[in-house]
Amino acid sequence: MNIIYLIIKREYLTRVRKRSFLVMTILGPLLIFGFYAIIGWAAVSSINQKKIAVVDESGRFAGKFKNDDETVYSYPKQSLGAAKKVFVKQGYDALVFIPKDVIEEPKTVKIFAEKSVSMALQSNIERAISKEIENIKLSQAGITQKVIQDAKVNVDAQTISLSDGGERSSNAIAMTIIGYFCAFMIYISVFIYGTQVMRGVMEEKTSRIVEVIISSVKPFQLMLGKILGVALVGLTQFMLWILLTVGLFTVGGALVGDKADRGRQAMQSSGAMAPSATAVDAGKGSVVTSVFHAVETLNIPLIVGCFLFYFLGGYLLYSALFGAVGAAVDNETETQQFMFPITLPIIGAIAVAQFVIRDPDGALAFWTSIIPFTSPVVMMVRIPFGVPAWELILSMILLILGFMGTTWLAARIYRVGILMYGKKVTYKELSKWVFYKA
């Protein structure tokens, strides 16, 4: 046990002290924050207000198109022919023509533009005209505008989970986002840190350092120490990433929110902001509040605990196989034939996760969350939605047994392959290594 501890310590300290580890640990959250900051800035700065001219021969649509931050409508008193000649020169991006018989022939509406209009703008125009035509036809049928407005109801249902502990609020959107995010992080970590184990084994094998190490350490102890050491490196990096990312987004969000509040107050005091814009900002605040409430409905301690377990379980299971591949081959070119069957289950798991989100209690979700090769990803998708305790315990036990089985299999291959040089390895050869006597 002392030998395994020394190997773990060496693997951990060697990797943590590397400049690349420190750089990526700091740069990772900065790159993520910068990536989303650039996308947000580009999305906001790329919004150009569109000016739309509306020639309404029916006389029924004046003021029916709502202005917003992206679109402003004007109603020039011109014929269609005159408006078509000058609307581009007058700075309009599009010209909407509504004929007199639009109520009887709604498909006669035309949109003119110098080049083309976006699908979003076209949809907004069509939706506004369709809505007004519906209101006009209902009014002609004797249904007043007040009845129409009273009939429009937005239902916002509150979801509540019933359990032995009583009622608990839930939020499907928050469950989906958190579950898929945790599953995707496990999926990525298996490849990142599992590949590190494989490359570490290959480096020691090709440099012949392992021949010296094996003289005083059993192959199984060396492989297990390497796997656990890299696992601790991964946990350390993940924890630092989470802390730094949360800190950056918290500070960045506070700064952006503070500037937005000051700007809004200044515009309100000067009268430059319309009441509708103020309502939109208030809506944005309610959205942020609803997000925090949604997160509060989740069982965060359970999710975090299960994430750590399945992160370690999934990594240990797959890294043992990655280590066996590294011991069996002499160069990275030869790894491809062995990597594909190993990575296929985890790739399939992230694909299946999209279907599991739709039906987290179905047969597909149950079996893929029980099988050790797919459970680290699929079970993390299911946990926020609520999983029976017996299913969770069974999945964990099978994952531990799966890790023990893959470690035993990998150790059998490792002990022979680590000292094998210059031989083209096949699956038939690997099967022989498994049954060689020590």
C-alpha cells in the first residue's frame, strides 16, 4: 500500500507542478468567460435597428406593428409605386405593402427589400398581420375586443414533486440543464484524463524507464498508482475551474448588472426610455430571479455527491482500459484500432442522454444508467429528475464492480504488454495475454 501511495504522490506532484497544468487551470475559466463575453458582446453590438415602411391601402393596420429595440415601423402616405422608388433612399430596410382586400385575401401581402429580409423579421410582420385579421374577423362576428383580450390567458404551471418527505418544488428546465451539463463534463473528463494515463504509460514504455521501475514495483501497483494519481489531478483541476468560473461570472455579472442599472436610471431620468423598455428590463430581472429559484429547487448536495462519485467511477473504469492500450502498443498510431471499441460506449451514452432527458424513467434510461460503461453519463442526466434509491445504489455497486473488473483485465494486459516491444499487437494476442500465468 505504501508503494501505491508513493506512485500516486509522484504522479500527482509531477503533473500539478507542470507549467502547462498551472497555465490551463487559470486560462480554462478565463477562456470560457472570454468566449461567452465575446459572444454576448457580438450579439448585442450586431443588432442594428431596422426601419420598415408600411403602405397600408386597407387603412386597418396603422399602429398595429409594435416598435422595439430591433424594428421601427413608419406609415408613409404614398402609393405603392412611389414608395418602391424612394424607400431605400429614405433609409428604410424594407417596405410592407398591405392591399385593400387583405381581409379576404391575406396572401396578397408583399414585402419589398433591396436585398432580402431575415426570417425573424418576415415572421414578425406576418404574425402581426395575421393577429389583426383574426381580431377584425372576430369583431365582425360580434365578439368585442374586450372579450378577445379577456380570453387570452397565459398559464404558468408550478411543478411539484411528491415524495415520502412531502411536497417539493421542481423545475424541468433546471433539471435538464444541470443533468446534461454534469453528464457532458464526465464525458469530457474521461477522454482528457484517460488519454493522459495512456500517454503516460506509453512514454514510460518507449523510454524504457518502466524496466527499472518494474524491478521494484508490481505492474498492477504501478498501473493503479498512475490511474489514481491522474484522478486526483483531474479532481484538483475541476475544483479550481469551478471556483474560478463561478467567481468570474459572479463578478462579471455584478459589473454588467451595475452598469445596466446606472444606464437605465439615467435614461429614465432623461425620459429617453419608453415605458415598454422598462417593462422589458423588469422582465429580464424576473428571468434572472426565476433561474435562481429554479436552481434552489434542486437537491444540490445529492447532485454534487453523485457527480464526484460518477466522475471518479467513470474515469477509473475507462482509464484502466486506456492504460492497458498504452501498455500494449509502441506508438500512438497503433492506439486507434483499440481506442474505438473502448470509447464507443461513452460516445453512445452522450447520444442516448438526449433521449433520456425526454423520458428519464423509461426502459432505455433505466438500463443505460445501470450498465457500468454508460451509467456515469446517463445516471447524471437522470439524478436531477429524481431516481429511486435502489436504482442509484444498484448503479453505484455495478459501477464499482465494473471498475474492479476492467482493472483486473487491464492489469493482465499491462503486466505483459509493458515489457513487450516491436511486436504488432492484435485482439487475438491480447486475449492470450489475459490468460498468461504470472
